Amino acid sequence: MATRSDTAAENGSRFLISDLCKMLESYLDEEQVQDVYRAYLFGAEAHEGQHRLSGEPYIYHPIAAARILAELRLDHKTIVAAILHDVIEDTPTAKEQIVSGFGADVAELVDGVSKLTQIEFESPAEAQAENFRKMILAMVRDIRVILVKLADRLHNMRTLGVMRPEKRRRIARETLDIYAPIANRLGINAVRVELEDLGFAALYPLRYKVLEKAVHEARGHRKEVLNKIETAIKRRVQQEGLQGRILSREKHLYSLYRKIRDKTLSFEEVYDVYAFRIVVDEIDTCYRALGIMHNLFKPVPGKFKDYIAIPKANGYQSLHSILFGPYGVPIEVQIRTEDMDKIAESGVAAHWVYKSSEEKVDQMHAGAREWLRELLEMQTHAGDSLEFLENVKLDLFPDAVYVFTPAGEIMKLPHGATVIDFAYAVHTDVGDTCIAAKIDRQLVPLRTVLRNGQTVEIVTAAGAHPSPAWLSFVVSAKARSNIRHYQKNLKREEAIELGRRMLERAMGVFETSVDQVSGKRLRALLKDYHLKTEEDLLVDIGMGRRPSVLVAQALAPTDHGNASSDETAVQQPLVIKGSEGMVTRFSKCCRPIPGDPVVGVITGGRGMMIHTQTCRNIADDKYPAENCIDVQWEPGIDEEFPVEVSVIVEDRRGVLARVATVIGDADSNIENVGIEERDGLSNNLLFTLTVHNRQHLARVMRRVRSIPAVIKITRTKG
Ligand code: MN
């Protein structure tokens, strides 16, 4: 028999095999602990000379993994497998040696864990999907395989600091995407929480730090309230003669982060919840304790959940309720028995602790097996790993939709997310310049709602802008805030630009210019108007809230004050460039195009609308003359403008296609087409098409007119 000594015990603070054995002695037989020690000797020899990136002997890693499992009080075979978990993969030691040394069960476990690690992949998506599939298959054979794998991953996450940043991020993402959800599904809360926080810290170090600091500061502020509530609860529980532990608890950082991100709540809203757990001896006592709590503080209606009567899918049992606390703070209480509390922390792992003696634990283990069996069935039906992953993820995160980028990266989006949400999830710039999208290589409208497993490709164009219409269908906070932000900035910039030109033009009347205005005069005027900056003034003018002429009058030197005997004769027309968007808009009633004589109409607070001079809305004197501004087109505008055209054609087969082709050949795009039947002999085709200017339109119309079936073509207005 080997004696327990530590050949590598140069560092006192390190967790050693002797520490592990001491821990195991508290719940395993002497013989079983000896097996673990033998495994250690075997592993230490196999890994002899190997070091981890941190420089320490390799054997420390499997010992640390075994410790995690010992804390969950797993059986000795799992502990032995944990110590040997990297032996097949990293050393020449064959599976047969493990069979003869430690038995077939342990060898199977070690083999299962090795297989999970040994897979080579083509693309990242395939890698993740395949990894996931293997993991599920391994779990189906023996759940302990995944427990060892989780312990392995947890220790790797704890020691992630030594990796290169890029590798660190990849491992962190995989941990959050795959390992933490599996730990959650198996109810191993302690492992899940730590995996999530370590993954969060490695993937978003900055966000982690900010949140950590915020929590640290807030903790100080709430200490008093917390103590007060805790004392009140303790006193009442004692008065009622109840035996139990009362613990205050805090949400871990990743769950705070997720709540803030997904529900777009502020830190205060998420953090300012006081959470307590009451752990009692029996189920009956749970319900009594609940009654006492509801009597002490009023419950929030509709927030009580009985997970004792109806356990969660992962076996979790507890009573949950939310109460109105003192100062109006919400209090969250969880009430459960000691057994339930243990299961809530260790989930499926509790099966080995209680060695099937408890019915509940057995049921839970059976539940987990049932879930795995369903997954196995899914896997035989699924076409490939990706499809399988899609199904499993659906099961693990029912509120999310998973899609792929063309590079195979998996993107998680909220339920109901559209192509635009996806584009913004990829990058703000991608969202801002998105003009089209393909789902599984087919072009789709931008409002299309995404479904699990689709591959989404975004087409962007330099200089493209988000459309305000997107706000009516996007669901993610990121997309919404980016579109709003863009609109706001753009509108203001445009209004400043238009306001400057209008003011300059009005100053011309007084034979002066904005540059010649003294700073003192400008500041006095801003004060009069209760405005902060010159830009605010220009925005007001551009948006039509303040007539440019009045501002010019106030700014012009007094000796020019009355020079405007014949304003309109002196004013130069305002030049429009065609690229105006939100502050200067082109009227849909007459659809002006370059070459048309045009007029600008200032509408209070909404900027300027451009009409043709012949537009019915202008002729009717609908707008007061002082709101109408003389405008003219800048020469050489190259934008495209929509225009409406009516084409009367003989009712012949194929004539629409013919007309459409001719329009296209004349470098014009058809935006819309409608057909009005006239008398059975002819039809009226109503096109909205784009042209650069009047000459271009004339060329298009000439070409269309030359089609024999075309009877008449006219530009229509309104
Ligand atoms: Mn390992």
C-alpha cells in the first residue's frame, strides 16, 4: 500500500493530494480514498515532466478538478476519473491500463471525457455544434462524464489568465454558450454561477469591472436596510417558534448583467432588490414560513411561485415570493428545506451524495436521464450537428433565437428579432449601413423575423443610413437605440446646415452676412431667445420654428435695419442639392425632379418641403406667402428622384414586361407599378420610377412611347 506523501509539495498554499484525501475521508470509505491516491500516483507518473502554461506541474490541474467534484460529494469513481481525465489525451497511457488499474467504469469515464476534447473541426459553427453533440452523447452514456468535464472546464476558467487574449475569449464564449447552460440544465447551480462569472469577466473585462465596482459601492448604501429587514425576519421567525437559517443573498454579476442587457433595466432597478433565503427542516414548515412572511410584509400579487409542488425541469424545488419591504423596496424570498437547498446547489450531482436513498433525488436523476433520452432521440432525427444544436439550444434557452453569420458564428438574439436586429448585433456600422439581407442565400425584406438555425447575410453600402421605418419592427434594445441616435444627430445636423443657408440668404437682404455679425450682438440675441448656442438658433431656423428674416433683421447692423424695402427682389434663391433628407423633403404630391421650377415651403417645426411651382397645393394658396421660399436646384445633381408616370397601353400579352424592360434599359429603376383596367381594350400602367432629372425623364418617356403597344405616356402629379 502506498503512503500518502507529497513529492511536489513545495508550495504550502496549493491544494495538494493530501488535502483532497482529507476532504474525501469525510464521506468516502478508507478503501475508496486509497483508490483516489493510487490514481494520483498513476497520473503524476503519466504527466511527469509536463507543465501547465502557468509553469506548475500538470498534476495540479486534475487534482483541482477532483476537488471541485469532491465539494459536490461525488462518488470515488468520478473522483478517480477526474484525476485521470487528461491521461489518455495527453500521455501515451492506454485505456487498457486504466481498465486493469481502476476498472472498466473509470476507464469509460476517462475515455468519454477524452473524446469530448479530441475532436477536430472545419468551421467554428460546426465545431461548437459537434462539441455539443458529443457532449450530449457522452452524457447519455453516463452523466458523470459531463460532471468531470464541467469540473475540468471550471478549473481551466479559474486559471484562464495565463492564456493569450484571443484564446481566452474563445474559451470564455464557449463556456457561456455551452457549459454554463448545461450546468444549469443539470441543476448544478454552484458550478453554473462560477462558470458564468468567470466567462463574463474574461469575455467582457471592462463591463465586468464597471459592474463589480457599482455593486461594491451600492452594497455599502444598502447595508442598513438589509440589516433592518434581516432582523425583522429573524425576530418574527423566532416568535413563531420556527427552526431555520436565514441568509441574505446577492445576484451574481453575470445574472445582473444579463438582466440589465436583456430587459434594458438600469443597474439600480436590477440591483435594488433585497433577496433572502429561508432554509427550514421540512416541507410543511416551508408553507408555514411563507405564511409568516406574507404576514410580515405584503406580497406583490401574482409573484408567488410554488416550485415545491411543481419542480423546475432541472429538479429545483423552492417557494418564491416577492414582498413590499420597508421604504418600498422589493424583497425576494426563497423558502425551502435543507435537502432542497443542497439539490439547488448541486443538482444532478446530489444523486451520488444520497446514493439513491432519497426518492426525490432519484426522481430528479430520472428526470435528467429522461431529458437526455429526449435529446438522444432528437439527435437521431436531426440531419446534422448544426440542426441538433439548434434543437438543443431551443431547449436550453426557449426565449432566444439562434442564427448563424456567413462565417458560421452563432448569434443569439431575442425572440422576434428581425434582420435589422441581427445587423446591429453584428456591429453598429453594419446596422447603420444595411441595405439588404439574405437568409439562407435568399434575398428577404429587412423586416423579416428570424428563425432558429438560419444563416443571415447582411448587404451594406457605404453612405447608406438607417431608416426611421425600422423602429416599427426592431425588437432589440441595441438596434432601437442606434436608429434613434442616428436620426436625432442627422436631423440636427441637417437643420443646422439648412438654417445657416436660410439665415445667410436673409442676411443678404441687409447687404451683410453672418460672418460680419459681432459676437456680442449674437450673444445678446441668443439670450433674448433663451437659446444656448448659435447652432441651437440655426436649428430653430432650419426647422421653421423661427423665420430667418426676423433673425436677420435682429442681427443686421441698425443702419441697415430698414434696407429691406423690397425683400423678395433682393433675396437670392436658396440652392438645394438633392441629397437633403429629413429637414428638407421632397413632396410626394408633385414629386419634383431637377429641372422642375420649384418652391420651398417652411412648415413650423418640420423643416422645409419642396414642391414644383405648378403643384396644385401651391397654386391653391394653401400656404401663406411668407412661408414660401424661392429655391433652385444646384447644377449637376446626380441623385435619383422618384417620379410618377402613367402609360396607357393596348391590352396585349407581355406589354407590361416590354415597357418595364425599356424603362430599365433607359437606366431608370421601377420602384412600384400598379395596373388600372380601362375599357377592356387598354390598360393604364402606373409606374413610380427613378430619374436623375427632367432630361433623363424625357429620354425614358421617348423610349417608352416608341413601343407600338403604347398609346400614351404622361407624367402624373398627385
Ligand atoms: Mn483537463
